[in-house]
Amino acid sequence: MKFRAKILALACTATVLTATATWAQDVKLGVLTDLGGPYADSSGQGAVEATKMAAEDLKAELGSHHVEVVSADHQSKADIGAAVARKWLDTENVDAIVNVPNSAIALAVQNVTRERKKIFLITGGATAELTGKQCSPYSAHWTDDTYSLSTGTTRAVMARGNADTWFLITADYAAGHGLASAAKAVILANGGKILGEAQHPFNTDDQSSFLLQAQASGAKVIALANAGTDTINSIKQAHEFHIGGKNQTIVAMALFITDVHSLGLEVAQGLYLTAGFYWDTNDATRAWSRRFYDRIGRMPTREQAETYSAVHHYLRGVIATHSTDGATVMAWMKANPVDDFYAKGAHLREDGRLIHPIHLLQVKSPGESKYPWDYYKILATLPPEQAFRPLSEGGCPFVKQ
């Protein structure tokens, strides 16, 4: 019995030493983002700064442990994104990868992090497949995904009436198809009709032919299943052609506040969208956003706020577990609620999907806006069970059905 007790004591000591050795390392975060392409404003350098802010806010709890933040531009190419991820994880001791706008690149990076059992904090890629059939036990999906962005907006707009016929303008890539597919399901389930769909390549400057097709269809709602500069171009050219207004409602499923700022309220007014974050929601969101503004010179997008929240929760997990091991930290992240301005009390579901309420928003008119960046009216708040795809419908392989 004494011999067995000594063995157990040695085993426990080894476990503690292993955890201590893991925690003896500093933490290294890699922000893989778009620094010069269509998502540079919505993620980009703002996502890098949000990551640094999260680390700075936990400096006291981190003690002597340093958080190093490195960044890279994926150049809107999946092969480059995956190559950077492999280099970071294999040779540069990066503990977790953050952000990655562009769903195709996020899926490629998730394959890399899954193989290496490293954490991926997804605050850019929107496709719901990231927590569906291509899920990973090491990923946390903070971004409002294609299911929530499309179904939340579609349900809310149809509930307001006079929205029973739709035309979709869809970007021909993973996120665009995800937005369109989820929206179609809601439209048909609620007795609506889809009068047509036009698909366009990624980063298309001239959207006029697609918009004219939508106008000619007579659909009461034109849904933009695209994002970034594609969305900006669609809205700008719709305004030039006098498409929208009283006869046709335009819904932008993946609109960012930086897009509205770029377009101006005169052009963007009246647009409907959904988002899990708006800077002017309450005192907590305003306080953090003003700190962000002081660093970047503009208010944060939802992806930049998501980045802070995801990194903050991850670092809390590192501190609590004294480890940077992917499985260990992810287990803590799923077992503990999020505790910040972004989504207080939110939780990570088994498949890695962050579950929290989202807002139906409408862009204000110039006359309704009272101060800089006062761009949205909050029309409704959708509860989590309406905002996100049910766990049973995702098809995530490691989730027990």
C-alpha cells in the first residue's frame, strides 16, 4: 500500500509539473486576417488591435507571462492562409489562431488547426459549416454565421409584412451560398416565393446587371447574400439606379458598420440587417468601443468586437487551467460562460458555436442620426434559440447525436 501511495504521489507530481511546464511558456497568438482586401475594414488591423486589447486587459491575471501577438495577411487566398497557419503552428510556436475573414480560408485553416490539435478562434469566417460537417473540437465560432445572418434577418423582415416575394444576389463562394441557402429555407417555410437569383464572382466591381435583374423580377425584397466590397458595390449601385425604396426593400445579410460609414446614411438608409453586436447598445458596449476608437479612429465592427471577446475568453481559460494545451483550454472555454461586454452570459455549445442573442437592425436616415457613428435602430432582439441553427441539424461529427 505504501508503494502504491508513492506511485500515486509521483504521478500527481508529474501531472502538476507538466501543467506548470506548459504554463511556463508565454502565450503566442496569430491573427490571420485581411490587411488590404475586401475585409480589411471589417477585420484587418482592427482585429489585431482588439487582440492586443484583450491581452492588455488581463495583464494583471497573466502575471509574468507575456502574450505575444503576431499577424499576417492571407491575401484572400486559401492556400496562403493554410501555409501561414502551418508555419505558425509547426515552427513558430503559435498557440492559437484568431480571426480569418473569408469562409473558404477559414475552412482551410480549420483543417490545419484540427490536425495539430490547436485552438482556432473564428471571428471572421461566417459559413455555418465551420460548426457543421467540417467542425473541429478545437474551434470556437464567435462570428455571426451564415445561418444567423440570413435566417434571423429573413424571419424578422417577413414578420413585418409585405415581404412575400424575394430575389437573391449571391456571391459565388462558401459564405454567399450559405447565406442564400438558409434564407431560401426560411422564405419557403413561411409561404414566400423566390422569384430569382443572380450569382456573381467574389470581389465584383460592377453589380449593375444583377441589380437590374432583381428590379425586373418585381420581387418585394432584394436580399444581398454577399459581404465586404461586394455588398458596398451592390448598395451603391442600387442607389444610383434608384432600386429599392418604397417598392422594393433591400436586405443586406452581412453588412458591417464600416460599410455604412463608407456609403453614408443618404445611400444606406433603410437597409435591414442582423448583428450580434452594435457599439451603441448599452454603457458597456459604448465604453469598450470608445477605447477601440481611440486606437483605430473608427467604431468597431461586430468582427472586431468578437475578436476581443474570443481572445479574452481564451486567455481566461489559459489562466484558469495553467495550460496552453488545446483540449484543456477548450474544455474550460465550453464549461464557463463568457464574461464581457460582447455577450455577457453567452456560452460555447458542444460544437463550438457561441450562443447568444442577436439584433435586428435598420440603418437610420440622416435626420435620425444625432452624433457620429449613430447609424442603427435596434428593432428587435432575437433569442439564441431563434438566432442559431439547432445542434441536432448541424451534422458535426464529434457531437453525440
